[in-house]
Amino acid sequence: MCGIFGITRKSEFHEIDISGSTLLCHRGPDNEGNWENDDVKLEHSRLAIIDLTDAGNQPFELEQGKVLVFNGEIYNFQELRKNWYDENQPWKSHSDTEVLYRGLVTKGLECLNELNGMFAFGFFDTNSNKIFLARDRYGIKPIYYYHDGLDFIFASEQKAIAKFTGWSPDLNNLSEYSVFKYVSGNKTTIKNIFELEPGHAAEYDVASGELKIWRWHNFTKERTEEKIDYEKLETTIFESVKRHLISDAPIGIQLSGGIDSSILAWYVNKIKGNNIKSFSIKFLDSKFDESEEAAQTAKKFNFEHHSISFSVTDFIEIWPKAIKFFDEPINHPHTLPLFKLYQVAKNHVKVLLSGEGADEAFLGYEHHKKILSMTDYKDLRNFSKFVDFDLIKEYLNLELIGNTNDYWGNKTESAKYWISKGSTGISGYEFHHHLNTLLNRIDKMSMAHSVEVRTPFLDNELVEFGLKQNIDTLFKFSQNNNTKRKIPLMQIHKKLFGVDLSDKGKIGFHVPFDEWIQNVSELRKFCSDAISKTKKYNELNHNKIEELRRKLETEDVLENFEIRIIWLLTNYLLWRKNTA
């Protein structure tokens, strides 16, 4: 796990001797390296996980003029190492970096189809004078870029690019962000900085300045299996966990108390025994807390467990710190306890396993029933994930920001496309619109503390297994009309632990921001202070915000939409203050 950075040398402002990777040193404190010629400079901050020796340092160059900077892990690198063995070119290291490098040199980007892992990389070939970028099929690892027809910059985080190009908020994208909690496609909230989307690759011609981007992976699987092969599912989970446990650095597991992380814990114990450390967040409000379930799971396997308390005081303290690493206004309150969890975990491990991704492949969210019932954009606008722009437009200067009806139209067409594909489409919708935001959240918060998070449920073979399963076995409804979610994983959990949780509602990783802002004076004051400083931002309607601020200070009860506005405005203003 690392931070990567690359820049071309055409404009005068790029002559400024500012290291991009110094802005990414939190992602990789173990080594910093750079490579450069007259046209391109590459930099790398390394978090050493596989092959801890200097042989694994980057930028990685075996053949002169072919240079790789790589962020991530290739979990099947040992298998690929055997398949790609060349007796005329002995291996120089035991790292997955070298395996990826050899694949790119011999196969080009065609090797992407053989990779099972999480990755974002830049590869410069001086012979063709081209830079190649690629991102893993699910977007577990991020990569951003800037391109103005003359210059090209890429990096693991937006801040490293903005250091050179200047930092300016994209108001149109921010309006979309305020409604949906994310921006679609390759857009970001910083002007002229773009995200390479999951499953995409890019080719930049240094000489001509031409940039080509294409999708190298798409979700084409159809749910065809009439009967779930549970023996095969168990084997597939086992093999995934086994691959994800390969590490030369200390490794642990993140426990939520839910079925996904519990299943992972069972297989981790089977493979590694009890020589493992586990971590969970403990919320003081029992309605949202599953730390006891997590602790019981850890106790069952005799893991060294760390239950990390998270209070409203932690929330207030962490909020401005976390937003510096997030690069965007934070989309959901549950981001902040992750920051603390990884902060504590850093003192014990370098790697953590997480249950993220299971809900997308195996239909685990309560809202999947609602997605299936959508028919037009009005349904979409009423979908619980989103807030109608009509509720917030009074606080924003529409003349500057523009009309968001286009966003609704785009979202509607995308939703219709995926929903038309039935249960296969639900997973496709999640992979294209929702999962990326969750994975970016994990990446930014974990790498803020130099911790690598791995997601075994996003293993290629396991996802493909999930995408094949028929809706009739995956997605059922109980007598009380509650969705019976991710039936295959529920059945695996029942077999392993002897407990049927198929009718249990999903608590999720929930932070009670709504309740705190209603009842905790310290949080009210924090938000009031944040949104009081708006006059220098023309895109905000100061009078309306001041009215809301006074209500925040004086009124006992806030309306639900007012709480949503307070969250949005506080995040926006903290972001402007702490990242510009």
C-alpha cells in the first residue's frame, strides 16, 4: 500500500521543485523514491507489506526506460510468478510489484485480466513515450489525474495534484455532491481534477498530449445458477481469505459485529489460528452498537481484541482532522469513527481485513427492495439515499451553481439501465454508484494512519460467484415483508456459528449524528461556529445560513432537513478551511 505520483515537465510552473510524494508520505512512511528524465518525474511513498527489503522499493525499474509506481496488492502474485517465469530473467525480489512489472513489460495492459487484487498504478515506457494508468475492477484503490492538453499529473490523492495546479472548488460538482453524497463518473469536487473510474485504464502520449481512457472491465455476469453450491461457496471464501492473509507485516481484522466480518474471522482463525488482533468501534448508544457481538466473536477465537470507544467528543475532535485527508466534504458521519479505529490499529498492525463489499455482490442492503420498485425519476428523487435539491437550494446561489435537474436525469438513465437487468443490475448499480464512495472512505481514513485495508469479499472469484446466483435464492421476503438479505452468506454464517440471523435487520456502521445534533450542546456550538464564517463564499446564501445558525443556537428541536443542511454546510466549510 503506497502513495504514487507522476508529472510531466512541459509548463513553467512544473519547474517548481516541490515533491508530490511528500504530500503522500502518510500513505507510505517506509521509503520514498523517485525517478525522472527530461519529460516525466515519478515518485513513490512505500508502505512495505510484501518483501520488506529494499528490493521492493519503488519506482521499480528492471529494464531501462520502463518504470512502475504501484499502489495496492496483487493477491495471486505467487501463482502469476510461476506462470510468467522466464529463466532468462531471474527474479530480483519476492514482491508483487515485480510480478506486476513483468506482466506489463511482457503482456502490456492485457495482463490486467489476470490480476486478482487491488491496484492503481502508473507505468512509463520511454520507448513509446507513454504513461499508462489502470485501476482495479472494483475501485478499491484510488487514482486521480489532471490533464489540460499540455500537462498531465496523476496521484493517489487529489491534494498532491492540487499543489501544482491550484485548488479551486468545482461548484457544479459540489451541488451534485450535496444531493447524492457523491459525484458521478470521473468528476471530483476540485476543479480540473478527475478520478480514474473503477475498472478503467488510461494512456497518455507525452509527445502529443493526447489522453485516451477506456473501461477494461465490466460486470457482464448473469444470475444463472438455480441452486447455490454452498460447498463451492465455502471453498471460494476460504481461498479468498487465504490469499488476503499473505503478508510479511503484522495483520489483523476489523470486526463490525455483523455476519460478514464474523465469517471472515472464522476463516482467519482456521488459517492462522488465534495469532491475530481484532478491532471494533464501541458506540455509547446501544441502539447503534454491535461491539458486544464483535467482542464475542473475538473471544470465540481467542483473538487479542481492541474495543475502541467512540463518543460525540471524539466526533468533534476528529472531524477537522479527517477532512484534511478526505480531499472532499465528508459524505457520511460514519467516516469519522473509522479514522479513530485505524489510528488505534496503527499501533498494532499494518494490515486489516474488512467485510466491505459483501453487500454489493450478495444483495445485503435493505434498500435493494426499493430499487427494484423504481419506475421513473420521481421514484429516484424520493429514494432514501438522496435529498431533494429543493430542500437545500435556498442555501446555495443557484446562479453560480447551476441547475441539478441534469444530474437527476443522468442518475435516472443509469438507474433504469441497471434496474432493467433485475438482481444482476442491483449489484451493477451498487458497483457503479455506491461502492466506490465506501472504498474511497476506507482508503483515505486508513492511509491517513499508514494502515492497509483488504477486502476479501471483493476477491475476483468470490464476486463472480455472487453475481451468478439466481435472485430467487438470493433475494426473498419474510412474512413481515422485510427483506431477507444475502441468503448465501446468511446460510454460511448459520452453519459456522449455529445461529440463524436471516431475519435480523441490518444495523450497519451508524453514527447517531441526528440525535447528537439535537441533544449535545458542544456539537451544536461546533457546527454553529463552522457555518458562521460564510461571507467570503459567494456561492452561499448568507442570510439564510445565518437564520439556520441562530436556530441551531436557540431552538430545542431541529427539522430533519435542517439537520441535513447543517451536516452539508459544516462539512463544506471545514473542507474549504482545511484543504485549500
